[in-house]
Amino acid sequence: MAEPDSEAVADAPLYLRVAAALREDLARRRISPGSRLPSERSLSQRYHVNRQTVRSALQLLRDEGLVVTDRRGTFAADEADSEPAAPALTARRPTFPGGPRAAEALVRASLTWEPAPTPLAPRLLLTPGEPTLVHRHTVLGPHGAALQRAVSWFSRPALAEIPQLSRYRRGRDCRQQPDLRLLYHWMHQAGLRITHRESVGVPPGPATTTAGGAARLLVHRVVSDQHGHALEITDIDFSAQSAAWTYEFSA
């Protein structure tokens, strides 16, 4: 796995930086399995952050199974704590629109920098008219008709916290047929606990079917982090007859 560049790490929220430092100490056995971590007060002094930032970092490590906390304090997970858990009941979770097919002939995708629609700017923590990274994705039928169109806008926190997105700087490295199929995996790697909220409806007005008579459906997806900040907002318009929509999630 590629290491995030120093600029991306510097842009990360403080709690992610603290979690990354502790994660490295645990991985390199500078904190041995089963041993107690320093107190929140000691960690806040070491990393020059407040105790809430330390608590957020420790919660992230608890979610990853790297540390455990009881009334005595927080400890590095020992061998017993590291045993694989029994498989949970799972269903498949949402994938980024068409990512695995982004290189196929009947798919067109692009990345650009442009302002988000005015109603979305506050949700993305952008000022009105401020450009952000935008991904467009179109699935074409055999005769060139669009079966599915998707457009995604990324928020300021997403560009700051996800190294694989932060490399797409404004005015450079934006290209046709970008491969973002691992987007949600990248979010997990960055220490983000994400929530998908999706609304499904039909278009307003008379345009409820495609030119071929197939029903049209609209999906509005908001992917947020553990603090409720939107990371990505996606609108998808597709032909229900030709492109089924599958909900996927992890329990």
C-alpha cells in the first residue's frame, strides 16, 4: 500500500495524525501487545492537542481492533484480542458509480474542477462558486444511448483527508477515464467511518421515461464521515429497464 505523501498527512485532521502515530507505534511494537497506552493527558501533551482529539484518535483505533479500553485504561490489543472474529452477516455495500467498468468501451468518465451547484456548496463545506473535484460517469448502450449518468461532487474534507483524491490538484492530473473504483476503500484507509444515505425517486414532470420507454429512476447519495461531514454527494439518473440498481452495505 502506498504511503500518503507528507503534504496529504499535514492536511489531515489532528485526530487522524494522532491515530496514525499511535498506529505506527503499535505496528512496530514500540507499544507491545497487552501493554497500557499512556494516559489521555500524556498523549495530549505529547502531540500538542486537546484531550477530545486524543479520544477521537483512540476511538478510531478501537474501531480497528488495535486497542481495547476498560475501566483501568486503554491497552494495545493482545494476541487473544487479535483473533479473527466470526464472520458477520453481510450484504454487499455501495460501490462508486461504475468504477470497475471505467475502462470499458461503453463507459465514459472524467474528472474536472468546477463549482458545485449553489444548494450543495454548504453541505460540501465550500463557499458559493468555489471549485471542487467533480467526477462524471456515463454508461452507454449498444447504440450510444445513455443508460446511466452520474455526477459526484467532493467536499473540502474529502480532498484534505483522502490522499488518493488530494493528488488531483486543481489544473493538473485531471483526466479522462479516471479509476476511482477503490474510493470507499480509500476512505476506510484514511480512517474515515463512512455512512451512506441514499434517496430513490422519479424525475419531476413528464420526463419519467427514456426515449425507448424505459422507466427512469434518480438516486441521490450522500456519503458522510463519523462527524456528519459530507465527503461525496452523487446524483445518478438511470434507466431502470437496462441498468438495475443494487443496494449494498455491510452489517
